[in-house]
Amino acid sequence: MKAGANITIVSQQKKIFSVFMNFNYLILSYFDKNKRDLPWRHTKDPFHIWLSEIILQQTRVDQGMKFYNNFIQEFETIFDLANADEQKVLKFWQGLGYYSRARNLHFTAKTIADELNGQFPNNFKDLKKLKGVGDYTAAAIASIVYDESVPAVDGNMFRVFARYFNITDDISSPKTKKIFWDLGLEIIDKKRPGDFNQAVMDLGATICTPKQPKCEICPLNESCEALRLNKVNELPIKLKKTKVSNRFLHFIFIENEDKIALSKRIGNDVWKNLFTFPKIETETDLLDKGWILDKNLENNLTFIEEEKHILSHQNLFIKYWKLNVSLKDITNLQAENDFEMIALNDLEHYPLPKPIEKFINKHYLD
């Protein structure tokens, strides 16, 4: 290789290093002055950090704060969470959605308490072995608690990196995720990896937002490539769209005095292990009144209301029906259908999906 080529390579390396150093300096300076005052940032306890990261996987900080505080107050240690009944854990999770997070949280708490003597793994590789802990969550815990230099690559980091460095690769591609991971490994501040990851999170959540980013006050605006090229609203690029299916659910409301019928959902479907009214699912929004009911009861079924409940991958078109029946009829129905009659006063012990909770609050607990 000629001497001139060597000089060019060294010059390029110096330029890249300078860009990385500038990014680090700007984002950490911003973080030191503007970091959000969050309860889990006042501790290095891996239990608290882990809990906060699981809650925030699909939840905004302002919404997740209340749930985090309630969890910490009720389950003070990993052992308290491990020893709790799953139904209680799900009840405390009620309203957060994505309930597999709560089930995995409980499962992993048992694993750490029973198999690891209550001690969290202290590195990225071993943290990833825990159920419900992926690359991002493992990196967040490892960097914040144990100062391991691993990038927490999530939507915020995709957005900040893509815009600042003008990365036009499709972020839904595994190859592109590797590009961001490698870039993160190179650019992360080795002395303050936890602060670096949290600084990117904060910037992406408060300034470099998906829509209407506040570029005018962004600490990176003088060196952001997307801003210079007027491409901020084009990045990051995500070509693969989540396939969304439509489902039609009919919930049958049955009551007797101060009790209502609730059925525990089983199987690998939405709201697993939560309680709903007895349900009929149909191919369209029309209800076949044949259900599993006695023919004599069909005329006792009255429509109440309907709503559309949107999940990340499903649109749920829900209709509520009231079945007016006698106690004897209820007993007969219970023999053929899996539901319990639960006193309204005992509902605090039963985890409910958001639509069911909203319906009960509207019609019976106001």
C-alpha cells in the first residue's frame, strides 16, 4: 500500500473518531443538564432497573411511573415478587397491556430467587438468558448497573443515530440492526456507558421524537446530517409493516344480585390468564345467537354497546350483550361453560383487560 493511501486511511479514522467524540460530548452534556428525574435513576439496584425497563418496553414514562411505584411498594424485593401469586402480579399490571411482560416478569423473578439466590447476572450475555430479557433490556441493565459498554438499541437509538449519521438502511432488517449495534459499540462512552444509553433514550423521547421533533433546541442540531440535508422526517426508514388482523368478539354480561360472570382466559392468546366476561368469537361482527345457550334463552340476549380496541397487531371489534337469566339458568350455563360468578366487591383481586375494566367501571362501579 502506498504512503498516500495510509495517510488517507488515518485521516478518515481521525475524522470518524472526532465525530464520535463530538456526539459523546454533546449528548452527555445535554444529559447532565437536562436528564429526567425518574425514580429508578436514584438507584443501582438491578431489580429496580430491570422492573423499570420491562414496564417501559411498550409504555410511555409518564404512564409507567405510577405502575413502577406501585410495584416497588408492593413487591419490595425480588423474593416478594417471586413469591407472589401470578393473579396478583397481573392485577398490579392491569392497564399496562402486553401482559406477557408481566408473566415473564414473574417467571424471571422466580428464576432469580430460586436458582440464583436472588442475585441478578452481572453481564450482558448472562442477562440475555433470562426470560423476557432481550438485547435492549440486557444492555440497559448491564450498562446502567454494571458499567458494561454495550449499547441499548431501541427505537430511540434507531431514530437518533439514523438522523444524526444519515443512516438510510431499513431498520426492520436484521442486517441494519447489526449496523446500529456495531455503531453503538464504537460510539458508546466507555467511562459512562449507562449515562450514554440513558442520554440517547432521553433525547429520543423528548426532543428527537418520531413526529414534530424539536430540532431547534436539539443539542446535536449543528452537526446532525439529517437536519443539514432536510431529511429529519424521512428517517429512520422502516419498510416492513406489522400485519394487523381484525377479530370480532362478543362478551356476554351475566349478573345475579351483586355477582357477575367472569371467565379466565387460557391458551396463548391476548389477555392470557386475565378474566373477561364469557366470550363468543365470530368471523364477522354478526352474532350467531345459537352460541352454546339453550334455545329458550336466545331471546333474553340484549345488545348493550360496542367499541373498537386497538392492539399492536390486532383490531378487536367488541360488542357487549346482556343475558337476562335466572339463578337456575346460570347454574345450568356454568355446567356447560367455564365461568365463575364473582362478587363486585371482590373484583380488586381479579386482573381484567382494559375494555372489561372500562365497561364495569362505566356501568356498575360509578
